[in-house]
Amino acid sequence: MKAWKLNDVGDIKYYEDEPVPDPGDGEVLIKVKAAGICGSDVPRVYKDGAHNMPLIIGHEFSGQVEKLGQNVDKSKFGKRMGIFPLIPCRKCAACLGKKYEMCSNYSYLGSRRDGGFSEYVTVPEWNLIEIPHSVTWEQAAMMEPMAVSVHAMRQLSIGPEDSVLVCGAGTIGQLLIMFLLERGIKNVYAAGNKDFQKKVLMDIGFPEEHFYDIKTGDLHEWIMKKTSHRGVDAYFECVGRNETIGNSVELVKAGGQVCLMGNPAGDMTFSKTNYWKILRKQLTLKGTWNSSYLGADEDTKSDDWHYVLKRLLEGKIKPEKLITHRFKLSELEKGLRIMKDKTEDYVKIMIVE
């Protein structure tokens, strides 16, 4: 099969004769149909490496079941699937409480074991979520970042009349905005640094006057005008930098909520002034990571992935509007370079069959 393998930091190569993996007990072989490049894939390739190398990376993907391992439901053969990439241990305290996203001894497709930047990949049956034909391969490949944004949104208590600021208008930030709007939140604001981000948001129905370009002036002054000098009720930090985390303390109202979701660019520190504001404003700071998934056969469908799937089926969310580039598998490195070097405007770069 064809596959991209990360051999070491900065050493990613395209192979055309990799052996097709054989599914083990409780696994299936997936023929990959679409795979998105995540922002985390860029430092994984060029800066930090993966947990295990050599490794086929890629954790946002969808595909069709081509082969069954032992002890797998035979009805799964040929079915169209989205894939939850985190493989929990099922033994730790978090797993026993069905909080699999907080597993303390997990594996992960695309960072700890081979992932989706290949023609075929083996996946545990439990990690499959069946998708009907009304959901496209590309939409299914975007279920992972969609579920991540939903998981963050559901960390905070937000009502229709609340004001919400999303800081960072990349893929996760824009998906989060989509879900906030779909939930009926009227006063959603976005802070970004690219005209292109503003254009894409406007294309999905976001009011132009609710977008603030942080290069143009004083975000604090702008938010205070928008909120009658109270500050926003909730702030989602999607960047992972000291400055934007510090802004959260300044921009939320007394008693407000902050959700920290951006992958950290470096060490995080609070100034003494901002720490005092956290105390005196009695702020709620909530961390979020990954997304909740309970398995396709679970009685309850309350997890983030089924929340996302329901809205895709209802046509309420159109994640494909964020896809700016489509490349063939052989062209993956072109997409990685665009994201690394910022040579073109992009939101989501998708690898398609």
C-alpha cells in the first residue's frame, strides 16, 4: 500500500510498497477514504516527533471496512465509518467511569500507533462509528475536530442570551463557532488575525461586525463596547499562548467562565495582576482535551461524537465549508508545508482518495 511514514523529526517519506496491515483480534482493516491534516500534525512532523517512530501519522480520517479480524461483528464488513482515534486502556479510574478521553494509559491512532495517512489502517472495532451515505467521507473525516470543539463547548454553562468570545479562528475555533450558533447562542464574537478567517466565517453566516482582527487595535476596548462594559460571559481560548490566556482574565465578566483548549506553544504563566483578577472576579477556568466517545453500541448516545453525527444527519452543520485545499495522498507533504510555512491561506486541508 501507499503510506507516509514519519521516520524521525523532519523526516517524513512517501512509500508505495508498505505491507497492508492485518487486523488483529477485535480489529478491522479500514480503507481510508478521506483524512484531514490537523494543526498538531505540523509540530509532530517538523519539531516534536511522534511518541513512537517510525510511524504513519494522521488521526482525522474516515473509511470503509475492508477486512475483519477475529471476534468482530460480521455485519461491520463493507460499512462506512468515522473513527475515534483514542484507544483507551479500559482499566484506569477514568475508563472505569467511562471518561475514556481522560484515560491515563491510552494509545492513539496517528501518534502512538499507525494512523490514517495511508491507504489502509487497522482500527479496533470499538472505535468505529457507522455513518450513513448522507454523510460524506470528508464530513466523516472532520468528525474528530468537530467533536473536540463540541467537547469544549459542553464544558461551560452557556445560555442563548450569554455573550461568548472565541479567541483563535483556526479550524477548531471556526467549528466551535458553528456549534455555538447552531445551539442558538446569539452573541458570539470571534478574535482572529487573518482577513481570510473573517471571510470564511462570513460564508457560514457569521456577522461581520462580530469579528475582531487583533492586529487592528484594542480587543479589550472592542469587547467592552460590545458588552456594555460588563465583559463576556464565556471565553474560549483556542490559541495556546500566554497573551491570549491573559486576555481571558481581562475580558470575562465577574463570575465568568474560561475554557482553555489551545495546545500550548510554550510554558504558561499568570502575572500577579491577572492571578488576582481570577480570585477577585471568582472566575471558573476549565480545561478541555479531546472528546467523549462511549462506543457505537452504548445504550446512551450522549457523547460528543453522537452529538456531532446527529447534527450532520440533520444538515445543521456544514464542516466541509471549512475545507480550503484537497490533495491526493501522494501530495500530503504539500499540505503540511502550506501549514508550516503559511504560504497560502487555509483552514482545513483534506487528503482525499
